[in-house]
Amino acid sequence: MKSLSQEKAEFLRVLAARIVPETTELDSAGMGRFFGLIDEALLERPAAVRRQFGIYLGLLRWAPLVRFGGPFENLRADRQDAVLRWFESCPVGLLRAGFWGLKVLIFMGYYGQPETNAVVGYAPERDGRAGLHAGA
Amino acid sequence: MPPNATVGRVSMQEREYDIVIIGSGAGGGAAAKELAPLCADGVKIAVLEMGAKLKEEEYSGREVEMSRRLYIDSGGTLTRDRAMTLAYGQAYGGSTVVYTGTSLTMPEEVVKRWNVPGLEYEDLHRRSLKYLEENNVHLLPEDELNDNNRLFLEGCTKLGYHIEQFPINVKGCLSSSLCNLGCPNQAKQGTHRVQLPRAEAGGVEVITNCRVARIVDRVCEAVVTDPGFGEPSPWAPGEYRVKAKVVVVCAGGAVNSAALLLRSGFGEQLPNLGRYITLHPALILVGEHDRAITNFFGHPKSYYCDEFWKSDRFLLETCMYFPFVTAKNLIGFGAEHSDLMRAFPRLQMILVLALDPAIADNRVTVDSDGKPVVDYTLTDDVLDTLHSSMLASARVFFAAGAKRVHAPAGATFFIDAADAGRIDELIPRENVLPGKISITSAHLMGGCRMGRDPGDSVTDGWGRVHGTPWLFVADSSLFPQCSEINPYVTVMGLADRVAEAIRNNAGELLSS
């Protein structure tokens, strides 16, 4: 990734596994597309936003140290989810919004791939008339 | 380009027109078409559009790809507090390329509420009807409506909620449901299909990929780029000074028109410039049925419910979005979220539009790089409205037979049909947390509001900027308050007035 360091990209993969569990089933090409979409999205944002996102990832990684005694990636899955839920509903609006932004990027990386449309049963067609009347 | 950037004279190219229109969406496109007959008399008119003109084969329907080509910031412009995202188009045709084509005229009482001197309901309505005709607006026959829309009708009807069918502006619709990604079948009658081709046939030049940085003494400082897709711009990449001998019309939309005028230094003489932005804050809500329904085949938006228009200040509309947009509008993550996403073919969707008040501090400014920044506060009243709309939507889903509903402010991820009677308890108001809940806007209004004088507004009732007779605004930024309906027909009606004002004052403007 051009927008994130290798370390942060690896951490993003850890977060993605909790946010969209299906990302763990992606093959290398799928993971390439996953990071590619996120990279493009981050690169079109101002450098300051990318920096803030990097800082936010650092915060997510190390915030559990006090409560659970280790960085995020070392926690059990249920504790990782508890940390994420806390950030999602955090009393500080900017931290909530930051978590929403993280989710958006991960959702984009996964659901933004046309290759994953089939996983959710989404199969649009340029001419949708046959599909529209299939059950009629 | 930064507002204070020096434009190198060596590479600078000069162009000269009588009328320069900035933006080619509902406002710019309508104004261009209305002014085009002047070209027969030798008047030179250019439309400068920052977006590209896509080749027909480039309308791929792929979600992220089309969002990047057709929306500013890929449809994810954030407000300063990051509690909302704004989706607005950049293309030959502006946002009319990416809307669903729902075509409503302003209710009389809203026009009266606007209270703009010189703007009468009858005049705006007459012009709006002209565009309904021009854009082939009609009701789809019942057999072309999909289950997603029928279920909304069924749910609202069971509850006794008032509902209307949306007139839409399509011709040869093939039910792709991809309206918001640019119709791949050329069916949607936006300005890219109707007004701009007519304007060009009349002699208007449309310059795509051309971003105007600022306007100085009727000179638009612009940059043409090559985005790597779409038809090439008629002008080579580079910097341009585009002189408007008579008139400049700003039609870049609520955010960009205000930002352009602020970058151009009009803020000092116009204290209301950029202010009173309204957004129709929106929620996308889903209910899951126990069987597959037709949702991503067929036109996505056939009905709206105005039952709560006056009492609770929101509208409910049918909608259908794509996997990524749907995913980001759900609360939560992990297995529950994935479970709901995998129910995609069984999902019914409702779009909520909150009718927000015009507040001076909700405004567009520009940062040190000249980029627009939108400050917008979701007031407690608007959050109350969003909460009420979630309750109403949940009732509609259940009345339509949904087995479970996902409410972003729900105490649990799903509310089962067995708990339909406990909706008020299961969707608590305190869970309506900005930043947690995905709140979006596709109706950006205000910033160059019409009114009486610079003390209360930016333009007069004909879109002329106070104190600058050669400068007009012709887009949704003119709205002094929100439109309370989907706004594009009203934008066209107002642009039609702007064009008339220019035509009627052409002699005076030429000599000024």
C-alpha cells in the first residue's frame, strides 16, 4: 500500500477479520483487491486525513493495553470485538466517526469488489427486465 | 488550484466568451439550453464542467468504479465533524447523471415559506412543468414496479400512511436499478441526455474536465486535466483564463458555487455567502423478508410517503442501494453484519429524508488550499426527526411482512417481527448518535440563498448576486431553506428564471 506502512496494513488485516470475517477467506488476488480499493480511497484524501487515519489505527491497536494488558492483535476475539464496540459507541464523537470511517474502508475493500457480489447474492444486469418479471 | 496560486503566464491560454456557465447539472444544463438561442445572434456561450463526459461503454454499473468517476470524493465528502457524508456528482450532466430521476414540483406552501421577493409559486410551477414535459416525466406502469416498491406501498397502506408514486424522467428504462451509478442504458433524462445536447446543437460549447478555481473581474481562472477516462476535453490539459464579456453563471451546486465565490473574494461584501446550508439528512434502513424479493431489478424509487411531512418533518422514500453502500449504512460489524449482508436478495430498503432547518452556522467555507469545508450541526430536533423516522420505517417494514428489521439506533442488531409491538422501546432515542449512525446527504441546498439584500441573502429572486450585476447563480445553492422534496426540478425552474433574467437584460449587461 502506498497510503499506509506495511505494519499498519497488516494491522488493518487484523481489524478486517473482525469487521468482515469473510476477508479471511479471500485469496491473495482478493486481498490484493481489498488493499487496492482502500489504498485508492485513502490516496484521494488529503495527506492530513491519511495521517489521522494512521494515528487512529495506532490508537485502536494500543488502547487495549491498559484494560487488557496487550495490543489489539494479541487479544482473544471476544475482547477484540469488545474494544471495537466501545469505539463504535464511544462518548467522544470524533472517535465514533473514526470507527465509522474505518468500517467504511473495510466494507469498501470487501463489498466494493465486484467479485464479492455473488457472496451476498447481488447480481445486477444491464437489462433487468427478465429479472424483474421472473417471479410474475 | 489554491486561491492565491500564481498562474504562470507562459503556459496560460486565453479564451473569450460572452456568457460563461460554470457547472452542467440541473441548473447549468437548463441555463445553457435556455440561453443557447442567443448563439444564433452571435453570442458565444461556454459551459465549464469539472467532471468528465463518460463514453457509453464506461457506464459499467460497478459500484466503486462508477462512484469514483461520477461523484466528488467518490460520494464520500465528509462534513467537518465527520458525522455526515455528502454525495454529489461531477460529470457532464452533474448530479443529474447519478440521481434516480424522481421529478417533483415544489409544494405551494414551501415556496411561500421561502418568502423570496419576486419569486411566485405560479411562476416557478409553470417553469417546473415545462421541465417535466421536456424530461419525459411520467409514472411507471404498475407491472414495472418491483417487490421492494410494492412492499413499501403495502406496508404504508396497511398503516394508513399517505403515499404517492414518484413521477420519473426515464425513456426506455431497462430496469437495471443502477440509476445512482449512472444509467448504463441511456434511459435517465438528465441534462446529459436532454438539455446539454440541445444547448450544444444550438452552438453552446461544453468544456469538460475543466475546474474553475476562481473568478476575477469576469475572468474565470480554470484548469483542464485528463482524468484518464471519458471523452477527451475539447481543450488540452493546462491552465486557462476564460473571459466572460457579459455574464458569469455559477451552477456548480451548493458546495462548489459557494466555495468558488468565497475563493473569488465575494465573502467580504456578502456576509451570508456559504451560510444556511441544508442537507435533508438521510438514513438508509433495511428490513429482511423470509423470501427473495425483486429489489435490484426495476427502478429503485417508485413511492414516497409524506404522512410525516408536517407533523415530524420527514419523508420516507423507497430506495435500493448496492452492496458497499448498504454495508456502510448498517450499524455494527462481524457475523451479524455479514449475516444481514448475505440476505441481500431478501432486503427491503427505505430512505429517510429529514427536513432540516436553515441555520446560519451550517455553512460552506474554504480551507487554506481553497477546498470546500462543510460545517453542519445535526440539531436535537433533526436527531429527534431521524429517530421518529426509524420508528415509522420499522412499522412499515413489519406491516409489509418483514421477519426482522435492522434499525441503526436499535438496542439490538435485529428486531424480530415478534417484537414489532415494542419498537418504541427497542429503538431508544439516546442511541441516535452522530458519528455512529451513518447519516448521508444527496440533497445539498443553500449557501447562495435568494432574498432581499446582502443583509439576508446572496442573490435576488432572479439569481443575480447582490452588488455584482454580471454574476448570477443558478443551482440549488439559491434555496433559502430546504426544498422539502427531491430538488432537481426546482433547480431547473430557478435556472430557467436566471436565463430569462439574462436574456431580458442582455443589452444592459453588454453595456455595463
